[in-house]
Amino acid sequence: MKALAPRLDGVLVDGLLHADQSAESGIQSQRERVQALREALKKLEPAESQRLVELADYLVKKSVWIVGGDGWAYDIGFGGLDHVLASKLKVNVLVLDTEVYSNTGGQQSKATPRGAAAKFASSGKDTEKKDLGLHAMSYGHVYVARVAFGAKDAQTVRAFVEAEAYPGPSLIIAYAHCIEHGYDLALGAHQQKLAVESGAWPLYRFDPRRLLTGEAPLVLDALPGKSTLDDYMQGEARFHVAERLDPARHHHLIEVAQKEVAHRIELYQALSRIRLSAMG
């Protein structure tokens, strides 16, 4: 581009090399400049312009995402994911959290909630769901969001926009309903809403950039109270299976799970009030 600049329109060249592509409008403007560049290159000798013709699309900012499930992110691939998040590189990660190893037969994973039945946990998982988001927040330089489009689609869109614009690593954990949950998946969005309203799936965005303006980096986008944990669990067979096998044990696990939900919300609320000085 710089070598051919004397043969091209100066305003176009300057715009292409110094475009602000931090927002979608800027990216669209850059796409239009690239198209104008291609038209201008047609007027030059192919020997001079061919290389730039081949590379022109790289002048437009690309949105690149790593996409994986909870089995990968929480368990077998966690070491690699952790390494990427710790790197401070501009990497976007989307975790589709079905809370179970869906592709390999429905085994429990560290994302499986307490009380849910899965392979190797037929009478209900007896440990709490791993908090992958909280772990990522502990680095301080990772953008982290937890979303459920069936509950709050606008919050989901906002999280993706913020994650893409964030200059460092970002992690979005998305609630993904799954056939292993044991209900008609046409009701998936409804179950997502119940999960959020009951507190089983809190919605939040953790943006380190807020520290620069003296704000708390963690924002809670939904608070429980409209539904209970029992309302949410009643709609999914994975919780009923454990209840049929061992009712007493199941009820004990659910009591513990309810306390864990309350404690987790209290923790997030406390974190949402903390304001820290910005890191270098």
C-alpha cells in the first residue's frame, strides 16, 4: 500500500492505513474503502498491483473466535484455555455451555450443576458447578460475560459487541440447552429464562476498561427472584432422574444447591460494588 501510494488517491490511502475499526460502523467504512481500492487497482499494471489485490481484504479488521463446549473449556482443554486467557493477546473465546459432555454420551463435566443426573453421576452430581467466569475474572485483564439469549437477548448482543471491541482476551459463556437436559428443545428459550430468573444462571459482564473511569468492572445484568430454583429444575428430566433413583439424596442435593445459588449471587453483588484502581 505504501509503495503504491504515489499512484493512488492520497485520501483513500490515508483512510485505509489509519482507519478506526473499533466499531461496526468503522469496519463497514473500511470495507467500502477496500472496494474503492480494488477499483483503483484495476487502472494499474497487474504486475504492480496483483500483490495488493490479493492482500486487500486484510486491511479490514477480522472478528476471530475460538468456539468450544463446556467439556473442553471446563475440563479436558482447560489448561490450554487458561494459557490463552493469561496471555493478554486479543483472542475471543465463546463457550457453549450445555453443562454436560454432549458429544460423547452425556457424561458429567465440571460444568454440570449439583443435583443433575449424567453418566457417571446417575443419582445426581454431588459437587458444585465450576465457576469458569470467576476464574477468568481473577486475572483482571480478561473481559468476561455470561449470557443466555433466551432470557435477555439484548444483553447477549451487548456482550458480544463489547468482547469484540476489547483489546485483550475475552470469554463469553453462553447457556446452551441440550437434548441431554431431557425436555422438548422448542422450550429451550423458556428454560433459559427460568435459569436466569431463579439465579441458576446469573447474567453479568466484567469489563476491565471500567476501572479507567472509576467504575466497578463487574455489572450484574439480571437478578433472581421471579422464579425459584425448583421452577427451573421441574422442567428438566436430568433432575427428575436423580430424584426417582434416590429421593432423599436428591432433596439434600437440591437444598445445598439452593444455598449455593444464594451465596453465588451474594458474592457477585459484593464484587459489583468493588472499585479498584486501573492496572497498567
